[in-house]
Amino acid sequence: MRGRWLFVAISAAGLLPVVAFLLIILWMGFWQGSPGEPVVYTLKHYQTLFADPSTYRTLVNTIGFASTTVLVSLVFAIPTAWLVERTDVPGKNLIFALVTIGALLPTFFTSMGWVFLLHPRIGIINKLLIEWFGLEQAPFNIATLIGMGWVEGLGLSSIAFIMIVASYRAMDPALEEAARVHGLGIFRTLRYVTLPLTLPGIVAAAIYIFTIGLSAFEVPAIIGMSNKIFTFSTYIFYKIQPLEELPSYGMAGAVSSLLVVLALLLSWGYFRMLRFSHRYAVVTGKGYRPRRVELGAKGWFCAWFFLGCYFLVAKFLPFVLLVWASLLKFFQPPSWAALEQVSLYNFYGLPWNLMLQGARNTLILMLSVPTLALILCLAISWTVLRSGLRWRLTFDAVAFLPHAVPQLILAIAAVFAALFLLHNAFSLYGSLAIVIIVYTISRISFATRIINNSLAQIHPELDEAAFVGGLPLWQVMRKILLPLLKPALVYAWLWMALLCYRELTMASVLVTSQENVTLPMIVWGLWLGGSLNQAAAANLVVLAFMLPAVTLYLIFGRRSRFTEAL
Amino acid sequence: MTRANKLGLLLIIVLMIVPIVVSAQTLTQLVEGAKKEGQLILSWGTGTMGGFEGLQMMEKGFNKTYGLNLQFKFTPGPAMPQFASRIIQEAKAGQPASTDLFVGSENHVARMPLKSVEWTKIFPHITAPMIDFDNKVLIVTTRTPGFTYNSKMVVGNDIPQRVEDVLNPKWKGKIASTPYAASFDRLAMMWGEEKTTAFLQKFVKQVSGLIRCGEDERIASGEFAMLVFNCDLASPQEAKEKGGPVDGQIFKDAGMLSYWYITVPANARNPNAATLLAAFLLSKDGQDILYKTDKSSSHWVKGTQMSKFVAEQEKRGVKFLSYSVMDVLKNAEEHTRIRLKFQKILAGN
């Protein structure tokens, strides 16, 4: 296999900073003071962590929250992905648009909105139900683990959808047809053929969403804390950001190390599945012609009823809340009195010059980060699934780890490296370059999951035939793998661009000046400063800025489907 | 007049003039230095110092006062503890600070390398009580922690006057506190650790949730009837002015004065301009901007809202506890221990 080592070298180069950052985080767990202070080693953070009974309660809460999040997101993402890619349901472009736009809404608005809807005391829905049915107490309570998981899961269903949809796109329908020929109905075909064949994609999405749940902050902070439910993210946050003292990065490092171990355990099952990836190869040299399941009028109605309900609660409601918040000086539930206070006040006070600078930087990030991440991840996924190296799965384990570490901690490790380890060689601190590097590293997990899923579905016989024919690896990549992977790569690229737009927590550490300020950082800054309504206005402006990117997404989506049909 | 007398008179005149000339030269030097610097790089949380609106007004007022035309380059910063840690790291790594002027509390400024300035000599409007920590920090605003309440749910005689009033069974499950146990460590400085702990153990049964200071819309919505303690009265006052059914008050038996300090990091890029801005913010004009955009001011500056408020409360019989940077530093470990203990109680652990 000519050129194999070039790919392995690119993979290793991409994963080297991941290993370095993780080592810094593990090291941090033994620090007494803050980064930059003379290092005094201690075990007290681990002692405190394991001796404190609240750690175990927090662990149980976190796992409960993350599991509910996975369940909710998959319940919506799997059927939506199946409907879009495997059926003839009408309005696919609209579905893509709604899923994409929905993913751009910040979770803190959604969280506040659900509090207003389902809080036992002030929730509008609860109040109505109590009034209509004469109930003694509120039937719903959003401030529970299930409630939190519901809100987080709805928000993450878009990401789950994107991760799963490529698997459905690449599936050979002949297998489904064969099942139906043998008398299996649509649901049994789904259960015994479709779902098992897309299992790597679903498991990868589930693990990915689960780890987001482990470190998700806004929902636990807004909804969980209102009922004193702590998860690891809120636990770390208040260790890092006490009101009066300097942050305790040592404790944050210790908790992050625990999360890394948890992520490695989670990945184990996924790695086992990858070892048998050939079982899931549905694109073979024998024929590849995706065809759609015809639903008929009744099926279309049912599909759109499901999608309508999903978009209503997961996308439309948060968007309406965002618009509502942006028009008020003070966030409050909808009422006639509130309607009289509606104005454009929040838009006038926005820092337009800074937002323009932020827009420029965000655009650079949205173009460079996905491109870099795809180049690295293509090499990593190929190394993991095709290189045949003995330690190839280690590459995948390392690629998954950045996702397990809370992004705030990852950024702190990067800043430490830039300030104290690399300062003589590179002037990275405070530059846009450090933001590009850290964002790229943090996306490696996401992109490798998507490319792994799609590469696993392409039977190795295709590239093996090309190698036998004497083609070097880069030619095999260009002529065979890249065209077949194109839908997944386009999804991954565009989605990572959108994730750059959403990124908040890493930016709060990496952004130190106007030179590298990003648009989401401005929105986050407004929210953190208590200007929830001005943050909503800023977010709407940013959404308008994102429209060209979303349009691009739709055009590419349509074009790749068109190419496929040819 | 003899020659000796003439010389004596000249000496007296020189002695009288020299300090003024030195001060004037220093101020001139600062202004000249600021001109050369040409800009100010600033960063803090948008909830501090009036956010973007405050910045615009400061830029205008500052340039007018000193006859300059400097551009303020502002970037929203993270929370104060994280920001303080950032500046300490930048200084250790030999990097310029990411802000020319830092705003924070005692613990934040204490471990930071800071520029010392002869404030009272250069700026006549700055008096000794406004300065702390060996001329390194200025008290820019005074905070008076108390409680925030929903003015529709908590009315008339139900409005707590003393801290123990919040233990009224009526409020069970309707009170929020902060996850960082804001101001309870200061309460312990007045009441003692034992009494405060006993109070907290009863109080936690009233508390149904933990929210951040500044989340006033959650009080306005009725999700919680009160936030006890809050970090300051500025935030509820701002929310009230925006039309929210929210108000704030201090407890008669728990008057506390805590401060935001403003300071020039030793590694600031534009130290001259930063020094001038710090001094401007302690002028009446600067304080008016802060009150207009942030509802905060310093009680040490005559004629400010906070100086009137403190005087009124003292007339009501409120005794305020205040402390210096050095007080906090001396007792830092003890404060941390107590704060962590109180945080655990409030979290229900």
C-alpha cells in the first residue's frame, strides 16, 4: 500500500496536540495553585473528590441526565434521519433547514423557555392543566433529571440527526427490499435490517451525545440548580469560578480526568464494534444504488405529523422565545402587559463595530476549522479502519478523548501550553491561530465519528481492488473513497462550520482581545453579564449573519442528492 | 527686606510651589504618555461597569476631561475570578495584560502584579479612603449585599427586615440562594461562624434552588420569591427600572459594604491612559456614568447615590461592616474554609 505512512503520519501529527493537552489536564489535577503559579503537587483534589459523598450523587445525576439526553435526542433523530434519507417524504429541504436553524439557537434561551412552560409553580402549561382539570398539584416538573434530559435532548437532536443521517444515506436498499420480499413489514424491516445496519452510526451518535451530556452546562445550571440538582459541569463550574476567590483548576483537572476515564470506558464498546466494521459494510463493489421507501399519502401525513410535533417543540418554540426575549427590556412570560412593552430597544444598544470584527473572525474560523479537521480526520479514520496497523484503535481512542474533556478545561490547557511551553517558539497566545488550533482539536471526535461511520459502510474490496491495480493510496482516496464519502464529508464540513458558530465555552478562555473575538463570545458575554434580552437580540443578528451559511448548506445538500440520483 | 529674609521667602515659595509643579508635571506626563499610547485596551464582564453603554459614555467623558482622542478597544471578558487568573498567568509568562484596567474584588487583585500610583498627589479629587493596598487599587464602586424579592409576591409587612425574617414558614421552598454562598462568609464576620452555621442549617430548608446573582428575571417571573443573599442591590434596581416586579433591600442587622476595586496591572500595555481612566472613574462625572449605566457608585465620592444611600441606612440604625484588601488577605484561608462549608450546606450536602 503505497503512501500508507503519509496518512499515518498526518494522523499522528493531528493527535499529538490532543495527547499533549490531555497530559496537561492530568498534570493539572495534581496542582495546588493556579496555572502560572509555582507548581506545588498535591493529591488533595483526588482525595476531596473521592471522599466527598456528593461526588457520587453528582455522578449518578450526571449519568441519569446524560442517558435521558441520549434517549430523547435519538427518539427524534433516528426517525427524522430515516424519513429524510430512506423515504420519499416531501419537503426534505425544509426539514434540513429547520434542523439546521434549530441547532443555532443557544440552549440558555430554550432552558428559560421550558422553565416558563413546565415549572411546577409558574409553568404556563401546568397552570392551564391545573385550571382545566382541577388538579391539586402541577402534573409536570421540568426541574428534574428527566426534565433536564428532555430539554438537552431536544437541543442535541440536530447533532444526533446529522451524525446518523449519513449512515442512512449510504445504505443499500436491496437489503430492505429483500426483507420485505420475505414478508417482513415496514417496522420489522426497520427493526431487523435498517437499524442493525446503521448501528455503528447510532452507537457513535449515542456515545457522542452522552459525553456532551456529561459536560453540558446551560441546562444543568439553569434548570438543575433551580432544584439543587448538580451535575459534573455545574460542580466543576463553581469550583473554577467561585465568586470571590481565584479558580481551583486543580479540582477541575481531577474531575476532568475522571470524565476521561468514563469516556474511555464508553468508547470500549464502540471500538469493539469497529473491529467488526466489515459487517456493516453496505457499499460494496457489487452495486450501490440507494432507493427510497414509498410511504404513500397516509405515510406522508403520519411522517409530517411526527416532524411537525418535533419541530414545534424543539425548534419553533425556542425560536419564538428568542424573538420574544429580544423585543423586551426584561424577560417575562407572554402576556398582554408584556406585549405593550415590546420594542427594538435591545437592538439599538448592540456593539455593532465589535460584532463586525467578531463576524470577520467567526467567518475565518468557519472556513478554516472544518477544512483542517476534515483533512486530519480523514487520515485518522483511514488509519483506524483501513491501515491494518496493530495499534490503530489507539488512534481512535485518542481522537475521541477531546470530546470527553469539558471544553473549558481543554482551552485552559491550550492557553497554558501557549503561555508557558511554546511561547519561545510560537506567538500563539491571544491570536486567532490558537482559536483555530483548539477548535480543530475539539472537533476531531465529531468528524472522526462521522467519517468512521461512512468509511465502515464502504467495503474494503473497493480500495483493495484499486491497490491491486497499482494505484497509490492518495489516488485511491481521490478516485474511490472521497467520491463515496462525499455526502458524509459535506455534512461534516458544514456541520463543523455551524458548530464553530455555536462555540462559547472555549472562546471564553481563548478570546483575549478584539484580534480574536468571535460572535458567539459577544452573545455569551452579554448573557453572562445579565443582559439576557440584549443577548437574544445579538443572537438574532448573528442568525441573520448565518443565513448565507445555512443557504450554502442547503445548496450542497441538494446538489449531493442530485449527484447521487445520477 | 534683608537678603536672608528674601532667601527665606523664596524658599517658602519654592516649597509651596514644588509639590504642585511635580503633580502638574506628573499629570502632564500621564496625559502626554496617554497621547503616545493612543488607545486603551479594556476588558471586563458586560454586567460590570455599565457594559457597552457605559464604555461609550466613559470614552466620551474621558477624552473630554483630558483633552485626548483615545480609542477604547473593548472585548467582553470572562467572570472576574477567571479573568484575574488570566492576568496573573499573562504576567508570569511575560505577556502584556489583556486589559489595561482590571475590575475585581480583594481576592482577585491581591495576587496580581499591580502598578502603584501616587493617586492623591496627582489627582486632587482622589482622597485617602478611596485608595487601598499600598496605592495599588482604587475603590470604584461600593456594593451593599442584601436580598432581591418579587415585589408582587413579597409585599408590605412580609418584606423581611432582619435576616431571620426569611425563616418565616410562608417562604418555605420559595427562596433561592447562590451556589457560591454569596455574602454568608461576611455575615459570619458579624455573627460568628457558629451562629451563622446554625442559621444556615435552618435556612437551607427554605431554599429550593440556587441561581446566580443577576438572574433577576427568575425572581420577577415568580419562580422564586426571593434571592438571599444577593451580591448587590444594583442588579435588582436595574431590573426594577426596566419594568420587572423586582426590588432589593438590605437587612437591618446585616449591613455590609464590599467593593469593586479598579487597578492598573503591572503588565498593562497602556498604563498612562489606564491610570487616567481610573482617576476619571472616581470623579463625579465618572461616577455619574457608572450610576447611569450600572446603578452603582462609590460611597466615598461625595454626592453619589451610594453615599446618600449609606448615609440614609446609617440613620436607620444600620451598622455597616467593611474590610480592606489586607483584612481579607490576612484571613484568606479561614474565609475559604468557611465559604466552602456554607456552600456545602446550601447545596444540601
